[in-house]
Amino acid sequence: MELEQTDQEQVEALQRWWRENWLSLLGGLALGLAGIVGWQYYGEARLEKAEAASVAYEDVKTKLAMKRLDEAKAAIAALESEHAGSPYVLQSRLNLAAVQADTGDWAGAEQTLRNAAAAKPDAALAGLIRLRLGRALWAQGKTAEALAELDDASGAYAALAQELRGDIAAATGDTSLARKAYQAALASNADYLDGADVQRKLDALN
């Protein structure tokens, strides 16, 4: 008898709990389902946006390959407007600067690289931009600016920046600075550096 009463009490307690909490349970279930659907939608939206940015980047590359620079610049501006913060924006600028340099538009390359630097890229890309900007400045005869740009070079491209500093200094007759720069480049032991070539430049200094 006591067992039957205990079972009945448990059933009644369960029924009371359900009457008091069913609305909260259903609400929680609805919120959970909404969260799952919302996260899925967010993921799909991000994927679609990334794909759109990729397509826009390919369009920029096509225009650059055809040397249609005005159209490429417009496409880059649209890419930045619609996909601000996308890595494709920075890569597009670097590609544009490379084409501008190849066509002898060093002033244009300088401006494009300065715009790229203003986006505050990560350390590795910042070093690459600084290296290319140094070359663009030197090509325009802005020797002091080029040396200043390369002076604080660090990171992945530091050795190449030091080699370029050496080249600029050697070309202007500053053998002391050239020697220090070449030695700094060699001391880095960077595996991407042509050490034998840098050593030849260093040995050629008077």
C-alpha cells in the first residue's frame, strides 16, 4: 500500500511540475531551434560573401593581366566597398602595384603600396609592402626616402630589405652603409636570400 501511495505521489508531482514548467520547456526548445537555424544561415551567408569576394578578385586579376588598369582600379574600389576587410582587397592592391611597377608607373605603384600599408596588414605583409615601397621610391630617385623606409625592416623580408639598402647605398657611393647593410643581410641566414650574390656585392665594395 505504501508503495502504491509513493508511486501515486510521484506521478502527481510529475504532473504538477509539467503544468508549471511546460511553457518554459517549449520556449527553450524554440530558442534552441532558432539558434541552430540562425547559425546555419550565418554560416551560409559568410560562405556566399567569401565566394563573391573571390569572384571579384578574379575579375581584378583578369583586368590587370590585360593591363586595363583604370578598370582594375575601379574593380578594386568596388571590392573594398562590398568586402571591406577581405584579404582579397590587400592582395588586389599588391597585384596592382606589381603591374604598375612593370609598366614603369613607379609613382602609381608608390601610392598603391601606401594605400595597402594604411590598411595595417599583418607583420609579414607589412614587411613585403615596405620592401616594394623602398624599390618604388628608389626607382623615382627618392633615395633618402627609400633608405628611411627600409631602415627599420624586420620580419620575414628583413634580409631582402637589407640587401636593397646595400644596393641603394652602393649606387650612391656610401660604401660604409652598403657594407653594413650587406653584412646584416648575410647575418640573418635567411634561406630565401641569395647569400653568394650578396657576398659578391660586399666583396666588390672599395
